[in-house]
Amino acid sequence: MDAVQIQADGQLLIGNTNGAIYEDFNNNCLYKARSPGVWYAVVGNGGMLRADTCSEVTNFDTVISVYSGSCEDLQCVGANDDGCESVSSSITWLSEEGVTYFVRVSGLNDGQTGDYGFKVVSFVPAVNDGCDGAIALPIGGTLSGTMEGATSSSDYPCYSGYERPSLWYYLDGTGTALKVSTCSPNTTFNGGMQAFGGTTCSDLECVGLSFEVGSYADFDCPYPSAATWFLAEAGLRYYILVIDGSLDGADSTFTLNVTEFEIAANDVCETAIPIAVSDNEVVEGSTIRSLPDNITCYEYSSYAPGVWYSVTGTGNILVASTCSSLLNFESSIFVFSGGCGDLECVAAVMSSAYPCSESIYGGSRASFRTEVGVQYYVLVT
């Protein structure tokens, strides 16, 4: 290979892989598609370096792979697919002074080629780039920041990291539901959040909304925003990971707000709202101020916010449906019997299984056979 020698000075290099060929080599990095690639060489400065294709020029799904060693004996330092918004890549690594690193830009899939904008820069991590440096959030107040100095975070059982830049914050529980939001007219941040609970950074578990499912917006905010909300038990510490989707660094600005909010009355099974069996009577409701139930019924699981209802069996087949002109989200229905502490799955219907003619969103329609006098619990999520 004939690697082009470059400096870690942030200069944008425009190129394409259309004229490149795939060469077999001992590739021990994560992504191993037989895709044509181009090579660069950069000398380490003893600090953090970041290489990325996060440019408007990039028009194909890139992979950046970094190697040390020699051309005859390459050793993988790391690789990245989608480290910034869309299909572009970004990788950060700790370099050794005087060591030459070989950086390969290629496509994610076999034979994939295209144009790219590529650069390598020196990188100074933010104080709160890792969990151990998490910054305290004021409850009832605000804290401004940028994504400058953010690198990707470790994986957790409930969160795979996505190799995206992220920063850490923490707060202490108040015994109420808390909402953390980027709601502000000046926010340029585009991304999401994941909340964790744990006594230390080494034993974190996801709480509240799951970023794996998708990014959530602040339901009270008139501006584009990202948010998460969860029940914060008094005396416990919670960590908030702010996850960037754009790799705009200092240009990705945000203001974090922490507020208490009132949870929906029927947020949990124990407070399910009783509904009567009737013909075509519509019961209006909302999942906006609810928390995730993290519940499984047959092969289906729900990690989204949901609300509960109860209905008494008549001995006939009952039908629960969310299809109406009021529906404004992709909804699913789960039906259970038994007690709230020992639920038994009766039916589960996801939104994609039932097109709703009255709404552009996917409704759900669950049919279930009932026994006279038996209580059934219906989760809408």
C-alpha cells in the first residue's frame, strides 16, 4: 500500500475510493468487508487523535480503521462505522509520540465506494468525557455546554454506545419523577440521552427511557429537543449520558434543564383505570407523562412509556383497539390476566400488525377471550 503522509492539523482532505482496489491484508479490525480503500499515515503526538469522514462531501457508508505496526504486520488500534450523523465515521485513539499510524478509509459493504471528506485532528477530551468526570446537574436549574471534547462511551447491557460522542452528568434522586431536557431556543444539539442508576460508574444499569429504542423529545418544549425522564428514588445517584448525533463539537451546543413532573395517574398496573365494556365508546388517554414498563408478553417486549387500564371479563371475546383519529404515535397493546405482581400474558399486538385507516400512525387491535368476572389488564404503549 502507498499511504499518503498527512498531519493531524484538521485539514479537510477531499477524495474518493472509486479508483481504489481491494487488497488482501491481515485485517484484524472489526469491519472486514472486501471494499476498496485508501490509506493515510499520521505520526502520533503522544495525545488523543481523532480521524473522521464527518463532512457534507461524504456520500457513502464509510469505515475508518486505524493500525499501528508496519505495512507487513498491521495491528488494529480501532475501527468505526457510524461515529457521527448519517453514514460518516469517526474514531478517537490515544497515540504514542513518534509512532506512525496507518488510517484506512473504505466502505462498510463489499465493493462499496464513493466520495469522502477526511481529516485528522489533535483531540483534548472534555472533563466529563468519562463517567468518572461526570458534572453535577442542578435540579430545578439549567447548565449549558457543548459537545467539544466528547468521545464515544463504553457499552452497557442496555446501551451499545453506537460509537458516538457523549458526555456525562449526574444528579441525586428526590423521590419524584425527573425530566432532563435540552429544551432551549438556542440549542443546536442533535442527539439523545440515556439515564443510568448505580452507586459507582462500574455498576451502572439503564433506567427510564431506552436510547436503544430511539431518541425522545421533551413533550413540553416548543423547540427541537432531546429528553429522558425516570423515577428518581431519594438517596440514589443517577447518571445522564448526553449522546451527540452530529459530531459538530463546539458547534453542538445545549442547555440542560432538570425539572420534576407529575406522572400519569395510570402509569403502573396497580393504578390501572377501569373501563366498561361497551360498543364503540372511545376512552381518551395519553402516554406522554408515563414511564417505561419494560415488560414482555410472548415474544414481544415493550420499553416505551405506557399507561394501564383494567376491564372485567364477560365470558365473550373482547377487542381493545387504539385506532382512532386521536392516535398520534405508533402504538402497541399488551393484555394480561392475574394480579399486577404476577401478570400472565393473554395477548400482544404491535403497531405494525394493524394498519389504522383513521390515522397515519400504526394502531393496535387485540382480541382476547375472557372469563366471567376475571380482571384483565391492558397496557397501551
